Amino acid sequence: MAKKIIKKKAALPKKTSKVKKTVKKLSLKDQTIESLVELIRVTSTVVPDDVFKTIAAAAKNEVKDTTADYAMGIIKNNIDLAKFKSQPLCQDTGTVIFYIYHPPGFHQTPFKEMIKKAVTLATKKGYLRQNSVNSLTGENAGTNLGEGHPSIHFYEQKGQEVSVKLMLKGGGCENVSAQYSLPDTGLSAGRDLEGVRKVIIDAVYKAQGKGCGPGALGVCVGGDRADSAYFAKKQLLRKLDDKNSNKDLDKLEKEIVETCNKLGIGPMGFGGKTTLLSCKITHANRVPASFFVSISYMCWAFRRQGVVLNKNSAIKKWLY
Amino acid sequence: MKKLNYPFSPEAVRELKVGDMVLITGKLFTGRDAVHKYLHDGNKPPVNLKNQIIYHCGPVTLKDKKGKWTVTAAGPTTSIREEPYQWEVIKDYGIVGVIGKGGMGQKTLDACKEYGCVYFHAVGGAAQVLAEKIKSVDGLYLEEFGLPEAIWELSVEDFPVVVTMDAHGNSLHKDVEASSKEILKTVL
Ligand code: SF4
């Protein structure tokens, strides 16, 4: 089988031609690893189109010659430069989180090994920083592998296709992510959507500029503490311009963005019109005794991508 | 847009006000957790920091075959971790500027006022734009802390920052927090 990879538009032309010239055959395993490394490269160096459009619109909206305008200008330049140089958008390349959607009968264990290999390679190539630290010893093995790293989630789906989504979740924005337990007396937030609205806005206020705003939120209403946080983060896989199929949540998402942008926190907390780029909300059942609201804050360096692999494990399609 | 050119001085930084957009040209010394702790523990800095600027940054660096260093990514890291130490470093070693992200607290703000120092906020995550402004790597000290934690002496040109804490007791972080709190009350 000929080695074939669809390069993301972002790739430098020079690199594409180099790939085309190579005619050596790759094993299925090697091809998978190569596709995964390419997924990591693009995720780390290029923001997805939907995110870029939202950032560009926000940048236009800021008042000329203000600190907010200045910050948005630097952010936009950084996005262009990272893509052009094929270098990480931010030096914190974050927690590496894979979401794999596969057909019935798929073998997860060998795929996990290929992911680990790809992560090691991508680290060597500088698409990922040596970013994984043993929490007990403080040791950094320099490979981005270790207990729980990378984070990998599998989902079985109908059909024959394998698709892989990847999120690189920065540390600064993870630090301002939050979980509330309703009712919250301090905020007069009860166990209803109005209470949910209050705690989300409070989280954005508390974050100020510390999560490298303007940020984007993934939220989960309900679930136990662990699932709630997990589902909240997974909402960041949604395109920023999509619609929530639940009417009430769709309305709440829009309202939160509008309200948070009135807070005046602005890019980097310098003050300004854009505090929040988007908010995506899902829900999960809870037990009567608890009511958690989890908020996952993503920085402007919003890194997520996804690919569909063909039967030879080459990249068939980009998902964002 | 204002310019701040080397050599720096307390007088020059006292001219700057919160909200000023500044392009810095000259020298920067990186220093983060390990360096601040080292100085706090009473060790002398390996370079004279008088009238210099410290940059809270753990750069990604590459050494070429001839042994020359280049910086490939150089965004700011969160400054608040240095809050227990920063005021002392300002007082004891006479630094006139701190660059980082997220802002710092009252102790640092007070030291800025007393000794003539400002806090510059770089755009978090802008690793590529900021690395482009680094024209040369002129020195490497305390390498034993690991490369991201060492002190890197860098020459920069038009390094873009915003003054968010000035030498007159003003803090943009405090102001934005206070004004957004007022608005928060009306929307909750
Ligand atoms: S919060 Fe995001 S942009 Fe900021 S330093 Fe971390 S990864 Fe980079």
C-alpha cells in the first residue's frame, strides 16, 4: 500500500511534497503512528477553523488602540506564526487527551500502544513539550508518558470507521476550571437553571484573566463529581458555532456568553469586550442528594482536532 | 505605544503607568520558581540584577551544532507563584521590572512603589510571537536547575507587554477585579 496522508491545509507546502515523494510502504501499525503524530502536530500548532473565526470576530469587536485590541492582535499574530513555523501555539502543550470512536470488534490495547508511541515521537519532534510529571516524585521522564498520561477514552460506534479526536488542555486554564455544588448560599444559586447560570458566571468572574482568556467553557449540569468534570471537558469537542439540541441549554449558552462579555474582564484580564468566546453545556442525571455543576475553562489557545482514518490507517478526513 | 530601552532605571520605569502598552528593547533575565527560591534562601545571584528586568518564563531552547542557543518558545508563566519571594528580590537586588502573566499581589505592588519597579504583563500563550522578539541568547546561569528553570540572559527587541502594576501603587488586576465585581452583582 502506498503511503498516503492527507495533510491539513495548514501544513507547509514544502513538507507536503516531501511526504509525496516517499514511496516506501508502511505497515498498518507504522501508518497509524504516523497519522497520529500528524494529528498531534496539527492540534498543537493550528487552532481549528471554528475557533479562529470566533477569535477573529472578537478581535474586530475590540476598540482600536486599547490594551484589549493589543492583546487580541498579539494572539492573532501568534496563531499565524505557529501555523507558519509548525511550532506549538503555546509552550504549555497541556494534558494530552485522546477520544477514539471505533467499530465493534476493534482492539483497544494495541491502539493504546500506538498512541503512546506517537506521543513519544511527537515529543521528540517538539510538537509536545516534555510536560508530564510524576505527582509523587516530581520526576519528568521527558516522554509525556506515565500514570494516566496520555489520557485515552474509547467509544464503540456503528460502522467501520475509526476516528480519533485529540485535545491539548493547558494547565493555566485547567487551574481556573471549577466545580460547584448546588445550592450555593453565597451566590443564592438554587438547584435550577437559574442557579446553574449564576455559578457559571461566578466561575468566569473568579478566573479573571488567569486562564489566558478570552476563554471557552464546557459545562456539565449534574453527574457525580468525576463524571460531571469529564462530561464538562468533553463539551469542548463541540464546534463553537454549533447549536445545542436542547432548547433551554441553547438559550442558556448564548445568555452566558452575552452576560460574561459584559463583565469587562477582557483578553488576559486587561479589560475589554471579549471575556468569553463560547459556552457549551450538557447535562447528566444525578442522585437526589447532590447537584454538581462542572465548568471546564479552555484558554484562547484552544487546541483540539480530529481525524477519520481510512482502512489503511491513513488520514481520510479532518474533523474540524 | 511606549518604548522602554536599555539600560533600564527606576526613574524610567516610574514614568510608566498602568495600562501602558510598552515595547521593551534590551536585556531580560528569565527566572521562575527555582531561581526565586534560591535567592530567597539567601544565595547571591550569579549575575548582577541591579536595574534589570526578570521574566517569569521557562523557555524552550535548542542548541545548534556550534553550541549556540536559540529560543523556540518563550511565553510567560504564572507569576503569582513568586509572590512570597518577589518583593525581596526587588528590594535586595534592585530589579526594576518583572514580566509575567496573571499579575501579582499586594507585597509585590508595595515593593514596586517603594523601590521603583513595574510589573509587565505579557500575553499568555503567545509563545511564538514572544520568541520572535528574542534576538540572541547571551548567557546561561544556574543551569543545574534544569533548562526551563535556569537564568537565561536574553537580548530582546520590541518585546510587547502591558503595564498592569506600576510604581505608584496602581494595579490593573485590582481595578478590573473591582469593576467586574460591581457588574457581577447586577447580573447575578
Ligand atoms: S492557559 Fe493556555 S495559553 Fe495560557 S499558558 Fe496555559 S496553555 Fe498556554
